[in-house]
Amino acid sequence: VQLQAFGGGLVQVGGSLRLSCAASGSISSTNNMSWYRQVAGKQRELVASVTNGGSPNYADSVKGRFTISRNNDKNTVYLQMNSLKPEDTAVYYCNIRWWDGRTLSNYWGQGTQVTVSS
């Protein structure tokens, strides 16, 4: 399984960016796709997640500003980021995982840098 993320970049405070991540390979039809972010020297943190049939889940710090969505046919997850703040600066990683009853499958994308300048 491979995940390819796109869409990072440099944006000013208050601006918007849209990240996308496409998963390919042998993927369970029931899975969870997420976005995490990490700042150097800190732990990776969950930003948002969504199952292929459920409601999205967001970190408190991004509620009302970020929107996660997915295209199940394309195994692609998106993260629309609005009203960006300097503290949103991080490397953003997409993730896909599923449980088949015996094994947890867990895969990460390569990361894409988001920099919010003030």
C-alpha cells in the first residue's frame, strides 16, 4: 500500500490550502483515513480522521477551520484548511488503517510541509 500526498506550501495567515492524499494497493473496503501533523521536536498529532462511511473527527485546534473529506472510489482523502494560523505550520502526514479482525494494517504517506507565515 502506498500513499501519495500533495498540496502543501507556503501561505499567509488567514489563507487556505487544500491537501490531498491518494492511497493505492491492496486496501480494505472498510478503513479509516486521517491527517496528522508534526512539528520538529514534538509528537505527531491527529488533525482529522474519517471512515469510509462515518462522520469526521477533528482536533479541537482545527474545528471550524479544517474540513476532511474523502472519495471512496479513488481511495483519496482531502483536507481543506481555511483561516490558517502560524501554529498550523507543520509537516502533514496522511494515514490509512484498518482492522481485519486479526491484524491492524497501518500506512503513512511521505509528508507534505505546510508553512503559515505572519
